[in-house]
Amino acid sequence: MSLEFFLTSLIVVLIPGTGVIYVLTNGLLRGHSFVWSAALGCTLGIVPHLVASALGLAALLHTSALAFQVVKYVGAAYLIYLGYCMWKDTGSIDLSSTAEQAQKNHLQTILSGFLINILNPKLSIFFLAFLPQFIAPNPAQPILEMVKLGGFFMALTFGVFLLYGFGAAFVRRYIMSNPRLLQNIQRGFAGLFVFLGIRLALEDR
């Protein structure tokens, strides 16, 4: 693994995107424990894109306008749906401490994070264009090399997402005592997810 790959990956991960915003939302509105779930879900959502890139399936997504559009619009609709649900639930965040409800909430958070990334078609194209640049010429096992680099990228993503999320969770203690501020922040994130969904729907490849 080269220093260039590490630095480039770090810059890419640090740039706030949909996954970062999702982790920040959970850290700010739900606390430290949900940061882990959100970061894990978003990181797991990278796996299908990495596999698709390693097997060359991302090339089909890149060349097929129909396939790209389908995935893009489904992803956009899901982001808008998340924003709608967050807006609808404004002021009624579930802080239940029961083990069963907590487990259900964490699983839902992981699933939502997973879907946010897996329904972003640009991730597959990104890996297809990004990873091969850092593979040595004529490698004995090119797919294995891509998987290794992708695995490191995922680990870096998970770590950076946790830092973002824990920072947001630290700020949370200062807003929980102000219900109106908390409500406005939740509505702001709801509007942001709707905006991201609309932007994704309008973007070209």
C-alpha cells in the first residue's frame, strides 16, 4: 500500500457526503451508541460496490444508462423517504431504554446506513476508476489486490465516520436541554436528506 493511496483515500473519506451526514445525524440526535450502528451500516454498504468493481460489474452500471438511472432514482427516493420520516417524527425521538426496542433501533440504523450507500451508483463507478490506479502493473492476483485496497478504504471510512459521529454526540449534550433547538436541528437534517435525494436524482453520470 502506497502513501499516495493512503493520503488520497483519507481526503476522499474526509469530504462530507451522504454517509457522513447520516452518521452526524445519529450522533447529534441519538447519541454515541447509534454512531457505531450508523458508521457500521454505511461501511457495510461499501462492500457490494467493492465486489462489483472487483468483478467488473461496475462497468455494466457505467455503460448501461438504464441500470444507472434505476439505481440512482431508487437511491434518491430512499433519501427523500428518510427525510420525510425524520420530519414526521420531529419532536418524538424514541429514547426507549428497553433492550428489545434498542436492538430494533440499532438494526434499523445499520440497515438504513447500508441502503444509503448501496443505492448510490456512483460508488461502484468510483471504485472502478479509483482502485486500479494504485495496483502494481501486472499483478499476480489483481482481484485480490483490489479487495485489499478496498478493505483498507472501508476501515479508514469506518474510523473517520466514528470520529465525525462522536464529535456530534459530544455536542448533543448541549442541545438536549433545549427542545426547540433539537426540533429545529432535526428538521434541518430532514430537509438536508430531501435535498440530497433531489440532487442525486438530478445528477448525471
